[in-house]
Amino acid sequence: MSHSATEVIVGGLVLAGAIAFGAYAVSATGFAMGADRGYPLSASFRSLEGISVGSDVRLAGVKVGSVSDIRLNPETYRADMTLRMMNDVQLPDDSSIVIASEGLLGGNFVEISPGGSPFYYGAGDEVLDTQGSVSLMSLLLKYVAGGSE
């Protein structure tokens, strides 16, 4: 059975494209080979709409971590989130965490507003000052209905 040079070249291009797509997918999702880097922080939110495991955690627009776990707390009915922060980023212990949006059509991310305390969060600490996401649909419905709440 003989193969033409064209079939071999096309097969090589398809294989190279698949490898390039795989490399892009790994880098875009923040998947890291080997041990976890960074330290965990936890926070509790009323709503985590638009946030999922792997979402960015940003400080001044710079990615400084990612969301590593999301669970519903059956006692408080709030969403408990675990963040994995980069080791070289120290957060003052009066910092706040907000679910922010990249725009009307953009996705959501976790934004950290640093405080001014001389003390820092350690591994496993809980951030108490949080603000959940605001549903765009509920805001539009209030506006259309003329709600003055």
C-alpha cells in the first residue's frame, strides 16, 4: 500500500493543529502540571452567578490566583468558594472580594480590593468582606417594571 506525499503532509498538519489546540486549551484554562502553587483562601457569597472553578482572581486587573472550589453551604445557603492565591501576593487582612463583570457581554471574575492593614491573610484564612454578583436580568426587570426599590 503506497501513500502519497499529500496525504502524509495533510496528516502532519492535522496532528500539528491538534497539538497546538491542546497547548492553547491548557494555557487558557490555567491548568498547571505538578503540585499546586499558591495558598488557599476561603470566602462566602450570597451569589456566585457567572463564576466557576478556574475563574480568574484579579488584583488591579492582574491575575493573582484562580477559583479552586465552589460549594453550597447547607447551613447558611450561601456559596462557599476557595481561592488559590499566588505565593508572592500577600493580601492585607482587611481586603474585600467582589464578583465583577468584564462588561455587558463579558464574563465574570473575582476582584480583590486590598485594604490597608499591616497584617496579612495566611493559608486557609477566610475573607469576611465579600460582595456577590449582581444579576443583570433582575436589574433590567426592575428597570422595565419601574421598580423604585
